Amino acid sequence: MTGAVANHQDVWARWAAACETERMTVTFAASGRSTVGLEWEIMLADGASGDLVGRAAEVVKPVGEATRHERFTVTEELLTNTVEVTSGIGDTVAAAVDDIADAIAAVRDITDPLGIELLCAGSHPFAQWYKQSVTDKTRYNTLIERTQWWGRNMMIWGIHVHIGVDDVNKVLPIVNALAVYLPHLQALSASSPFWAGERTGYVSNRSLVFQQLPTAGLPWPLADWAEYESYLADMVRTAVIEDSTEVRWDIRPAPRWGTIEVRACDGMSTLPELAAVAAFVQTLVEHFSRELDAGRDLTIIQPWFVRENKWRAARYGLDARVIVDRDGTQVPVADHIRETVERLETVAEELHCAREFAEITAILESGGSSTRQLLVADASGGDLHAVVQHLIREFRAGPTLREHLAHLGARPGR
């Protein structure tokens, strides 16, 4: 019996050694702590009909030539009806959002003469997937070939918020802690209540569609960087992915940039709302980083609670009740957001994003993009063309962040 146990232990030791040998070594780049980078996916639409137009190539090339020395970039995306604007690395949310505003202005210099309008939401209210074209790049063609109908249905637009992390050992603990706040971020950004001409009954239909792609959806609850490297090794060895960029989790490490990237949010419809959500993410990440510096454990909840919270936020948005601790305590997500804003306002002040952070309260009071879209639809007898025109007007006429903050500063009590 003793020999059998020894042999069993030897087998396990060899297996563990083999796993250690096969684990990928993935370098997490150096980055400034709590620095900010933003990506915003923008729809291109015909000004008259409001339907999507696949003209990204006509936009991206001239913008790139005119702005090659700027901090921002403008690139093509999966579908030819989309451009993505990306900020430089900002020390503050305001700096990153300024880059985004400059990028949008540069895009308009090209799109306005072409009669192309810009808008953003998690989904287009009435566009049909079978009328859209895929950008002719190997990466995208491979994705569509593998995912077929689901891949061709990816008519989704979102924002990505990158926050710099100063220590690789913090990355997975912070990702796991952020998962507790995933429904908060989904609810604040929810902007996809319509899909292919139908009212879905969800305020963020995008979040449930996107998770149909391989490696998309909720992050696996990995304990540390070594487990993340082992996960990547498994996925590469079995030809699921080629590298870490094909891991499309709602919250993921971005090793190339030295950041945690939050991808859970629907596309934001205005710059001030983009800034508010970015400030919320930045403040949470910095708070968690400080907790780890102090030697304190971060609050995480069971993966099945995280999954349930995601569905509730997609269905009910700011009206959802969410699970916030391991005991299963359930509270209205709007109340928990308010409590979090009050608790972390000092951190936001120290990050110089206090005013942007405080605008989370404005979203709670008046509702976000999904609320506004539903109100427009109801007021127009369900006319989704009216909803698209509303989104176009809102994107064009809504205040820039600078104008918005200047207005706040002029108000009594601010």
C-alpha cells in the first residue's frame, strides 16, 4: 500500500512539473498607477434614414493621415459600420476624455461632408445583421469563420476603460473584486433595449449577446498571475486562442499595456456619461489597490452570484437588486452605487476626477441612455427611427466634458 501511495505521489509530481513547464510566461508591462485609457466604438449612420452604413474605410484613412501626430487614434473594427476612437494615456479621466473629444472632432471633419452621422449605444435600434459587412482583416475573418451566425450577429458597441496597475500581483485580485461591481457598471451604461427592430425587455441586450463568443463573458475567478498564465497556456495549446488579446472577458488583464481593461459596459451616448463611468472604474481600481497595499483582502463573491448579477443588470438595469457579499445580501443596485460613491469620493478627489465621479449620481437620478431611448420610443408610438434620430442628436449636440463641467461650476452649491 505504501508503494502504491508513493507511486501515486510521483505521478502527481510529474504532472505538476509538466504543467509548470508548459505554463506561458506573460509579461505584464509597466504602466503608471491608475492612469486612464479609453476606447469608444462609434456607429456610422446615414443622416436621412438613420440606418447603418459600411463606410469606415472612407473615414479611417483620411483621419489617420490628418492626425498621425495626435495622441488619439481612429481605427476600423469588426464591422465596416464602426470606427473606434482611442485616447492616449491620461493621468486623469479628463485628459483621456479630451483626447476622445478631439478624435470625434477629427472624425466629423470627414463624415460631415459625406453625409454620415455618428451615434453610440450598445445596439442600433433597428439595423439588421445580414445587411452588415465584416472588415476584411484576417483576425476578423477568422472570428466569423469560427463563430458563424453568432459572430455575424455581433452588432454591438461598447466602451473599454483601461486603468494602469503598478504590480502584476494585484491584477487578478482586483479583477475578481471588480466583478462584484460588474452589474453596477452594466446598469449605469445600459443602452441596448432594442435589437433588430424589437423591444427586447432587457436594458442591456448587448451584454448577453456578446457573451456568446468564445472566451467572452465573465472572467474566470483565477487567484493569481500564475493561474492566468496557465489558463492562457491551456487555451493556446488547444488552439482556442492565439494570444491574450483573444480573451474577451468583461473584465480582463491587458498585459501589453499594463492595465486592467473593463469591457462590460454598453456604448455610452454622451461624453459626460463616458467620463462618469470611467471615473467610477478608475476610483474602484485605485481603492482596491490601496486595500492590497494595506494588506487587506478584497471582497469577492461566489461565481454563481456574479453570473446572476450580470443577468439581473442586463434585464432590469438601475432597477435591479444585486447580491453584494458572500452571505447573499441583496440590495437595490442604485442604492449600492450611491453608497459606493459616498464612500470613495475622497479617492476620486485625490485622482482629480471628483466632478466626473459625482456625475454618477446624475445618471441615477435621471436614468441613462436606455431610459431615454425607451421614453422616445413610447412618445413616438414605437417608431425606432425616432430613437435613432434622438441618439444622433444627443451624440452631436450633447455637451463636451469641458462644457459640461464648466456648466456645473457655474451652478449654485458647486
